[in-house]
Amino acid sequence: MANPSDMLHFTDAQKLTRPTAFSTMIKPVGSACNLDCDYCYYLGKANLYGGHQPKMSDELLERYISQYIEAVQVPVVTFCWHGGEPLLAGLEFFEKAVALQNKYRGNKQIENSLQTNGLLLNPEWCEFFRKNNFLIGISLDGPKEIHDAYRHDRGGHPTFDRVIRAVEMMAIHGVEYNTLSTINDRCAGQGKRVYEFMRSVSRFMQFLPVVEMVDGANHPNAPKRAAIVPPGTPGAKVAPWSITPKAFGRFMCDIFDEWVINDVGERFVQLFDITLAQWCGVQPSLCSFCPTCGDGLVVEHNGDVYMCDHFVYPEYRLGNIGKEHLRDLQRKPELFRFGIEKRNSLPSDCRKCEYLFACRGECPKHRFATTRRGESGLNTLCEGYKHFFSYTAPYMEQMRNLLAQGQEASLIIPWARQKRGMIR
């Protein structure tokens, strides 16, 4: 019998022969940040570069932009600016970036998104983003006490009030934005409350579970910040800020309860959109829920390229755009193997699960649990996802049927209210 890890599917062959299309998450200042969030998975990456990560040089910026536009063989090229805190690169840096995009774009359409903590936003930044059609993701974990529990600045001061001012400023200046909220241990049992707050701030919301493994060893010269390590690291333990699988599932179901009777078509929650896409057989918008991965590279401040934002470790480094073209790095066989390993390393329980079509094993960075049979590689959030997919299944099926009939998914609202006994 063939080894599952060596299996190739027809879709794998299609991926190798189709026009090249991949995304990059560009880190213009590496992991440098003006915040010191307790749960941050990226601050420790500075250790890969001797603790110092300067701003990307103008020469390297031009090389990245020209190579990326050339490498992508589809009409739309999307740049995702990330960090750390990318605004530390300065407004002039991004003005140069847009000018370079226009220089090399040819007939291609350029789109830009940027993830920020919001503390450096001012009217000048907002006008730049509006003028150049940037989509801004702003990190906001919920009401003040939940947000400030872990998201503090370098001086240990809370940041909620400053983030809210940034959101208000973007709204005034007409900047398109969405919110990104982590689901950490402080969120347990708070789904409805968090959603009621977030819906007053944003129409487009992402809720991302925080589950990390940290180095469990007691090193005599260990840094204050716990070192986040990849799945399979000997001696690793679950970070204290992580959400439990059960609490995660309940949190998302509590949000869904409010959304499905009030906000379908008016408020958009990424996991709900992705789940409905899976029910409809449409490619999901987030790599975590695709059968394979490897299409989302990270480009660091010095040109180093890694296979994934959550696998920025030496063993996952593909090379450097200063020495090899980004196109050639993206075509490396080790990246292809990394991508199909997501699917081929699934435990047998996952392969037989009725919700595999929706979950796809989620992100490999969360696969550090074991099945009841003792197989490794189970997603630690499995219990929570199963609860969510099971709970929402009747509603997803109903929305899929509405869409198949050419109707709006929002027509589920009266059906959902009747199902809840709210309409008699």
C-alpha cells in the first residue's frame, strides 16, 4: 500500500500546470513592533536576525515588487503588508512602494492590504490609504478589558482607547477596513458579548483562535518571552493564553446565534463565509481551510522567503530574493511537498470525518494533538470545530439552498428566527 504522505491527487497536477498564482505576506520591518502583546507569535522572530530587524532597503523593495508582479500569472496581484507593525517603515516607504507597483504593473491590477495595530495611524496615513485603495486590517480583540488583557505597548500600557480612536479616524476619512480579533483564554464564554461589541465597530470581522506551543524547558538564560515552537517540538507545552477546543467551539456558536437571526448580509464573519463556501463547493478565502497549503509565502525585511507565516523557522526557509528570483523560490519542490503534506499527513480519523470537507484539518500549526487511537497530527481544536460545524449545519444547508435558487442568503433570517421559536 502506498504511503499516504506520498500521495498525489489530480488537483496537485492541476496546481503544477495552471498559471502561477500565489500570495506573499511582506514584512518590511520584520517583527519590529511598538506593542508587546503577550500572545504574539512573531515578535520572537527577531532572534533569527540577531535581535535587530532594520527596515527593508529601497533596492530590495524594488526587487521584491518587480519579481512578485512578474511571477504572478493572473490579472490581479495582491500585496499583503504585515509585521510586526508595518507602519514603522514610514509613510515615505509606502509611497515608494505604490510608485514601484505602478512602474511594474503592466496590464495587471494591483491590490494592497495592510495589517496594523492602529497606534501610528494619523490623518496623513488615512488619506494615503484612502487615495490608494488600501484595505486595512486593524487588530482589536473586543471590549476594553478583553483587548487590554494581552495587547499592551512596550511600556506595559493598555491600548484599547488608542485603537478605537484609530478606527474612528479611518471611518471619518473613508478608509476601508476590517477587524481581526484573537480568541484567547479571556474570551471563553464571552462570544455574545464580544460580537455585540465588534458589530458596533466593524462590518467585516475575523476571529482567529490563539493556540500556541511554547518551549517547556527551563533554560537558565531564557528570555522573558516564552519561545513559540512548531508542532512536534520535544518538551513543548500549550501556552497559557490559548483557548481550549471546547471554549473555542462555544465562542463561535454564540456569535453565530446572534449573526444568523440579525446580521446575515449586513455583517460578515470570515469563518461563517468560509464554511458556507465549503458547503457550496467554492474555494475558501483562507488557506487554513484549503486541502493543501504552500500558496502563501512570507518575505522578510532582508529578502528571506519562508513557506508560511506560521512556519518562519530556519528549516522552512526557501532562500532569498537577493540571490534567487521569487518565481523560482515558489517553484521549489520542498514547498510543493510542504503544501501536500497538509492533506497527506491527516490522521485516519480525520480522513473519515463527516466534516473534513469543511475543516480540511485547518492549519498545520495547530496539529499537535493525538487521536483516541494514538495517531499524531490531530488538530488540537478538532472538538471545537466539530461542534461548530455540527451546530451550524442546518443553517448552512438552508443558505446553500437559497443561493442555489438565486436568492439572497439573508433570507435565512426569518427561517432561523422561526427555528428558534422567535416567530409563531
